[in-house]
Amino acid sequence: MTEPAKRGQKVRVHYTGTLDDGSVFDSSHGGEPLEFTLGSGQVIPGFDEAVADMRVGDSKSVTIPADQAYGPHRDELRLAIGRDQLPDEMVPQVGQTLQMSDGRQTFPVTIHEVRDDQVILDANHPLAGKDLTFDLTLVDIVE
């Protein structure tokens, strides 16, 4: 029997992530397993903790609360901009993703609402405020 995965080790994991309603928001199946170093902050904390101590070949299902995933949905991350700040040729649509910059970094925002003279943008991660369920299989410990 193999040793359990420990912090600092590189692991390869196949996963399927679902929301409370059962809809799949992401999966590695049909592609390469996700490779990351345990405890390095490369994945959300709850995912990291779920994989720690698994052995190669182990599978399990874990529900990660929002605070250990992408955090709560924060209203202060919504902002209104004038439609005149968008490119003239753009027709904004709810759900559309745009890139914004604060001068230091670029980050995605989603159009939450379109008004006559304003567009409401949401800079929350799309999965913020949601509990996430993952079906996990530890494929390999790369070392």
C-alpha cells in the first residue's frame, strides 16, 4: 500500500466539481489530471485539505463550504460604470465577462446588470458564496 499524500508533495488528481443543484462546474475527466503541490496555495484550501492523506487510487467525495473555497459573495465587489466607458461597438450583455485593470493587475469581471446609462459589473469569483462538492481520485504522487 502506498504512503498517504503529504504537504510539499506534487500530486495528480482527477476531479469533478458540482454545485448544490448537481450541475457540474468543472471536471478533469476527459483530459489530464490536475497537478499541484499540496499545501502550496495553488488550489482552494478545502480542495488541498481533502487531498492530503489520500493514497494513490483512493476516491472520495467532499463538500467544501464557501469560506474554504472562493469565499462569500461580497456586495462591495459590484460597481457601476457609465456605458460611455465601454467601447462604442460593444453591446453589453448580462453574463458577459470583461477584463478590468486597477493599474497594477488585470482581473475578470462579469456584467451583472445593463441599464440605460450604466453597466453593473461584478468582480466576485463566479463561484463565490457557493458550497462546492468534489468527487476526487488521487491518480499519482509525483514527489
